[in-house]
Amino acid sequence: MTRSKKRTPPVIDPYLPKNGNFGYRVSRYELDLEYKVSSNRLTGTAAITATTLASLRTFTLDLSHALSVSKVTVNGKRPESFRTSHDKLHVALASALPAGAALTVVVRYAGNPRPIRSLWGSVGFEELTNGALVAGQPNGAASWFPCDDHPSSKASYRIAIATDSPYYAIANGALTTRRTRASMTTWTYEQVEPTSTYLVTLQIGMYGTHRLAKSPVLMNAVLPDRLRHDFDHDFGRQPQMMKLFVKLFGPYPLANGYTVVVTDDDLEIPLEAQGISIFGANHCDGSRRSERLIAHELAHQWFGNSVTARRWRDIWLHEGFACYAEWLWSEESGGRSADEWARHYHHRLASSPQNLLLSDPGPKDMFDDRVYKRGAVALHALRLTIGDRNFFALLRAWTERHRHATAVTDDFTGLAAQYADASLRPLWRAWLYAEPLPDLPAAS
């Protein structure tokens, strides 16, 4: 008698094998939330609009086990059953929906949200000393709402968040209404551009607002009043950054402008979200030491947020490009040139372990600094190979062609071929698909 082999469930992305869900494609999330800061209590209703991709009798959504589900409806009806286990909401229908059918799922849930433990530390919903923040990358969205939590799944959002009136609440998109009743204020935001779940955020704190002047794109700041003076110095050159990046990368990709949040707490690293960057109080100390990080997070609005890697193995398309933007800003603002930075980090990379494949670093190393720096140096090697005119034309074409969409490394290398006089295969083979560090071309 032969024993049948246990089937391994299929995965969408081996870097995050438990994330993402099969059988449907989400087009919109509508979140109605209430958050009590003092007790860290979140209650919510999520209405999810999707389309089935195949005949569907059962499906799942990503949702942290810290949140309890009290009710589910599918297309206005109660499903045959639902249950939560292993950070998934499992739903079974009484009868199958055909492929191409409309799917509207409404989930009521509540709990004390907390970060999700991951290979890269704790990510997602996090309490602050007096408020809360969401740091979603790469798999933290499920810590505060049910979703299809993978970057390849982009959707529009309406987020209504009710919280105690002294607090300022910010989410992605345009603030459409702000309504106060009794001791609670409800803030409603509309994010129309397709957005990956990890780029959706919620920030709550004792904040004031400030608009930056003389910027080609609307720029706002949300921060504690005590940090305003240092902010004006540390973040004061953002309008010039925006002007440079629009020139080099193409139009700013979001209609509602750009917002920087500075929390009252220190943060280890800044965080990117769609249309928003989040910094800690330690990045706003009057020294301007964090300016490269300010440039890095702004560049993510083009590289990572608008043009998003379809799979996490291609994260160099986010981090290598944002790191290179730091060097471009350095050159523009009177610091080291991009060529000097590239050669500086090439020297450092040469003394680092030569065991990282840029095109597939593996989940353990996908946030390794070598991905950032080698990705940026690879872009500089490309720039030296095809020349400035073609290089920046390529970047603008890249952000235009894949605007609010997802892409993979082959998409970029294929597009780059159109801007080169000779084959770029040897360059890509050396920089992306081999571990040893290649030499940099001579400076032009």
C-alpha cells in the first residue's frame, strides 16, 4: 500500500509564504474604525470589494489573531461559516460564485491591535507613548484590518477613523470630512490611487499641522508643536528635493500631495506609506543629520509606492532607487556627487561578504544594507554605461509606464535595453545575477 504525499499549499510569494490569498482580486477597501488611545482598543467594519478570478466556494483574508471577528457577510448574506486561525479569516460560502463575479465582503471585528512578529522584527500597528502608528512593511497591514496583504494586490481606500477629540488622526489620501460629536472626532480620508496594503497607514497623536511653502507639489507636515522649530531646519529643503525629483523622475504620482509625519517618540528608522513618510522625534533634532533619509523617503513615492515590486525578491527596485536618490540630492545640495558616493560604497561593498544576489537576496537579507547600496551602485553603473541623457529618460519612462502598478526586475531591464546602444546583458549578469561585486565603469 502506498501512502499519498501531503500536498503543500501553494504560495503567492516564497518570501512571505503565509501572506496573500487566492481566488479573487480586491479593488477597494472601505474601513470604518474607532480607536481608543487609553485602552488601545480598535473596533472596525471593513467592506471589501473584489472580483472572483475562478469559481469560488471558500476564500481567506489576512487578519491578525489579536483581532476577533464577530460578523461576516458576503454579497449581503451570511456565509455558510467563518473562522479565524493562523492569522487568516477563513470564509465558506453556501454555494460557489462563478469566475468574474462581484464579491463584497463585510467584516466586523475588534480587539487590542499589536504588531505582527516577523523575520524582520515587529511590524504593523504599534502603540506610542501617547498615540499610535502603523508601520506596514512588509506584512503588517493585517494587524489592523482584514486584507489581501501582498504588494501585488493594489486597491483604492476610504478610511474613516474615530478617536478621542484631542488627537489628530491621519491616513492615506485626501481628508474629505472631519466631524466632531461629543468627545470623539471622525476623520475620513479617500485614497483614490491604487495602493498596496503595506503602504496604507494610520497615525494618531497630539499633532499640529504645517504647510510647506514654495513647493511645486502640495507638502504638509503633521508633528508635535514642540518640534516645529527644529522641523523648519531639518526638513526645510524638502521643496527643493521635490523640485529635483520631479525633474529627474517625472511628475509626482499622487494628486493629494505629500505629507510628513513626525511622531513624539523616537523611531529606529523612517517609514514610507502612500503619500506619507513617518519620522521619529530623533530625526528632527535641529542637526539636519537625517536629510539623506528625508530624500530617501520622498523618492519612495515614485520607486516603491507608485511603481511597486510585484514580488519581494525584487525589492532592489524600491531600495536601490531610493538610495540612489539620496546621492542625487547630495550632489544637488552641494555635497558629494553621486559618482563619489557610488565609489565610496563600492569600496565598502568590496570588503563585505560576497554572498548576496541582488535580484533574489532571500527573505532573511531583503532589508540588508547591501541590497540598498549595491542596488544604487548598479544604477550608477548603468548611468555610466548609457549616459546621463538616456539614464534619466529611462527613469522617467519607468515611472510613467508602471505608474500605480507593479513590476519585476525583467520589466526594468527590458525597458533599459531601449535606451542603450549595445547589449546590457553583461552588465545585468554581473550586477543582478551574480554574487561577486563587479568593477565600476570609469567616470565619464
